[in-house]
Amino acid sequence: MWFGTKELIWLSHLLVDLKVPFTPPAYLYCDNDAAIYIANNSVYHERTKHVDIDCYKFRENIDSGFLKTMFVASQDQLADCLTKPLHPTLFHSLIRKMEVCNIF
């Protein structure tokens, strides 16, 4: 999620430079409940030590109001059709949502 946040920060700066109005919060959709919970709660656990530094940076953006995390179910996660093996029915459903068409 931190890499997505860095992209959102870059895009927000680009929009400002192009004089395009941008009003925070930017919404970051994620299908991992545990990641959303860790990002939104400052409770420290030994098991989350490996994500500590990125999590603090990520949480700063949430606390400042720049970013808001939202849960999206896996079957509605459009990027999954590009990164994961899916059942053909779900794959074609996601492709239709992306409005991808066969050019051949």
C-alpha cells in the first residue's frame, strides 16, 4: 500500500503543477483487511515489525487527511485480472468492467 501511496503523492503534485483542482482525500482501495487495519491503527505488534517504517509514513498520510483507505472485495478488484489466475467467469466479468475489447 505504501507504493500506491507514493504514486498518489506524485500524481497529486502533478495535478497541482498542471493547475488541475485536487481535493483530498485520495482513496486507496485494498482487498486486504489486515493491511487496512494495521494502516489505520497505531497499535504496535512484534509481528508487524517488518512493516514498521513504511506503515508510519503511510499512517502520516492518513492522519493528515490526504489519504483514505477503502475495502474492496476481491471479486471487484479490477487489477486482479492482470495479476492473478482467476476463474474464467470472474476474469471476463472484470475485463468487461475495464471496457477492454478484442481488436482481432
